Amino acid sequence: MSLDREQLVEFGRSVLAPSADSTDREESFPPSVITELAKAGYIGSTLPDGQRLSMADYGELSEEIGRHCGSARNFVAVADMVAGSIARWGTKDQRDTWLARIINGEIVAAFALTEPNVGSDAAAIETTAEVRAGQLTLNGAKQWISFAEVADLFLVFANLDGNPVAVLIERDRPGLTIEPIRDLLGLRGSNLAAVTLTDCVVPDHHIVGRPGFGITMVASTALDLGRYSTAWGSAGIARAALEAATQRAATRHQQGTAIKDHQLVRGLLTDILADAETARLVCQEAGRARDAKEPDALNATLLAKLVASRNAFRAASNAVQVHGAAGIAGAGGVARHLRDAKVMEIIEGTTQIQQHLLADHAIRLGRH
């Protein structure tokens, strides 16, 4: 099924745009928007039970949602990471129990990998799982988990006798506690929280995949999708920065003329345009490579995340500059784009992690 772009544009205008600034200000994602995202078919849209969008179309979906509200784009990405993990690696019972409920917006899912001492080095997770009488007992702590504050279901990564495992844990399980994280720089509507597991017991059939699959299969596949969504979301922020800057430049007058006619402002507008267009092009190439299942699709995604997130921050910074004092006043508008863009350089692997991972690819290409 192809993406209905007219419907998507209208959705952004009528559903996302009106609540984006208040979502940022109140640091909470509106349940009503979750309902609307589900009704529009934008959750789980790459899965057989969803719209089954191509990766190119999924990218454009992420871009348009991210253009209006970075937290909404993050919500869809996290839901898709968990739903995709269950769809690909889960048992029939797991799929029957959880998949439709995530896609329909009935429940909120969270991807619980990061820990206080473990970020990009996912294989070093310290949370443990023990088998006791046919059940798993989990102990550990997770940090910076998007939507954990409101999640009904957690996909938790732990070590079981030295083998990484991914485990589904319901919110109401005894031993699972949640502490919200406030005052974030950006993506403030992502309901981040710390999650603590203290002798939290679940049936052993809650393991997604098999022991040993946790990082190499389940987490890596989900993180690749999240990285791709983040790249396109960054392109969306750059596009939003361009729109805001050009509108401001056309309506703000100084020295008897619109500032769009001032030479240095025109330079800023051109730089924002270049960053926005370059971000989109590199994301389009990643989508094409993914749909074609090319061997270098992973590197194309890494490059898209690196370039688009960096461009988004630069574009948003320049948009704030075009706005002058108005750009630093209040919690919304271009100030929100700038704060969200900085977060995009950190989540799903920092800029420096992308550089580290891409270096070998650069060396390989340089030899040909």
C-alpha cells in the first residue's frame, strides 16, 4: 500500500500542529493524539497487520510527523520498534496478545534498553534475568526510556546466564517501578522515565526470540529502524526550520524593507535550504537502499542519521538567528525545533557513534 500524502499533510496540519507547542510545554504526549495516530494507520505501518508501507514511504511519514511534532515522531518510532520486534521475533501467542493492541493505540509500548551505566555499548547491559521454577526473575535499572512514564508494556533487555534476552513485561508486574524524568532539553513530550526492576517475575514464555538473540537480532533490528526514523525526523525539523525562517524573513521589516532582502539574511536562508534539501536527499537514498535490500543499506541509514541530524541542528540554529529576539522567546516555534534537533544528534546513537561506525565504510570506499 502506498502512502496517502494528502491525508498525511492534513493530519499534520489538523492534529499535530495544534498541540505540538503544548506537548512540549507540558512535557506529556496527549492520549488523544495516540488515538488519532492509530486511526490514521500510522502506528505499525510497515507491518503486515498495518498499511505495509515501503521504507521510502515510511521515511516520508516520519518526516511529515517530525516536521510538526518531534515527540509524535518519537512515539511512532518506539511503538514500531516494539511492534516490529514482536512481529519478527515473537511467538504466535505474543503476536496475538500484543501486536494489534499496540497498532490500534490501545496500549503504549516502551523499548527499555539504555541503562544508567550503559548507552551505546548495548552488549554491556547489567540488568539480569534468572530462571526460577519456569519463570524469569529480573533485576536492574533502565534509564532515559521514552514513554516509560505511561507505557503499558515494556520490551526489556537483560542478561540470562551470559546470553542477552528481550523480555516483555507488563506495567502492573510487581517489582517494576517507574520514576518520570522531567526538564528535558528537547522531545519533551516523550514521557521519559527511569525503570527499576526488583525481583520482577514474568513467565519464561515472555522472552522474545531465544536467549542470545536479545542484542544481535532483536535490539539491532529495532535500533536500525529507530535510527532510520530519527534521520527522517531530522529532515522534517530542517524543513520546519526553513518554513519558519522564510515566513519570518518575508514578514519582518527593518530599515524600510522585509529582511528577506537583506544580504546576510539571504545567506542564512540559503544555508537553511541547503541543509534541509541535503538532509532529505540522504534520507531518500537510505530509503531506496533499504527497499532494494542492498548490502550497504545499513551504512546508508547510518549516514542519513549523521547528516540529517547535524543539518537539522544547524538549520534550526540559523532559523532562530533569522527570528532574532523572537526566536529565543517562549517555549515553542523555532526554539522548540532547535532543542529537538540537538536531541536528534544524541538519540539512536550519537553523532560520534555514527562517525565511528562509518569510518570503516569510508576507508573501504576510499580503496576503490
